[in-house]
Amino acid sequence: MAKLWCWCQEEFDQAFKESGLPEGSCAISIIGTPEVLTEYLNEPETTHALPDGPNVLNLEFDDIARPEVCRNGIHAYGITDQQAEAIVKFLERAVKLGLDIYVHCRAGYSRSQAIVRYVKSRWEGPWETNPLNPDDKPNYYVLGKLREYENKQDIYSSVEGSPESDNN
């Protein structure tokens, strides 16, 4: 049974920063944009615990429900189409290879739970999930962006395989 584990950033860093990812696993690390972290949340700029690589996808986007929000001169940026595409492709590879999947965002809710919910809705398990962190509070904008990209893939693949496209 593959793991599909949702963490907060602190738990993730404690588990993997020193030792790295376990063999046969991958990770999606989501941190907020520097401006929101430093100016709005009054926190030091955060870095990813693990370097980018074939089994690590590091992303920066804020936990908002639209492309961009500006409040008191501070800009927050939601997930982009390109980031949704990167996540879906990363997950497709991970599932195909049977890798355990670890996902984290700042609090371990919302953005990371959206990815866990997406995986569970797209690929049948069984999945071993974190019992202390169910996917009951996903960011629906993130979830929608992942499904939107998946639907675009389905449309393009059905058009490419249609009889009309064979005649061109």
C-alpha cells in the first residue's frame, strides 16, 4: 500500500531535511511567496527542505482561492496553470512508479490536502494516509486547477485520437 501523506512544513522538515526522502518515495513541497511570508505573516523567508530533483517538486504559491489578491499593498499569488500542470505530471509519474507521495504546505492543510484529495479521486488506492491529517479542508481553487489541467489532457488526447485528426 503506497503512502499518500500530508504534512505541515515543520513536520516535513523534521522528517526529511537531514536524512532526505526514503527510498521509493517522492515529495511535493509548497511554500508561500516571499512577500506574503515576510510582509503579511511576519515570518522569515522560508526555503525548501530538499533540493529539486526527479522525486522532489518545489513550488511557491499562496493559500488563496483565486489567481491573485492584493491587500494593503501586499500581493498574494495562487496556483498557476503551469504549477498545476507540473503537479499533475509529477503525480502521474509517481503513481506509475508506485512511489510513496509526501506533500506539505505551511500548515499541512488546504494546499497539501487539495493534492491528497486529487490523488485519491483520480487513482484508486489503497492509500495509506496520515490519520491525524485527513483531506477534509482542501483549497478548492487548487483542487479545481488540478482537475482543470487533467480535463485539458483528456480533451487533447481524445482529439488527437479522433478520426478527424488522422485525416490532417
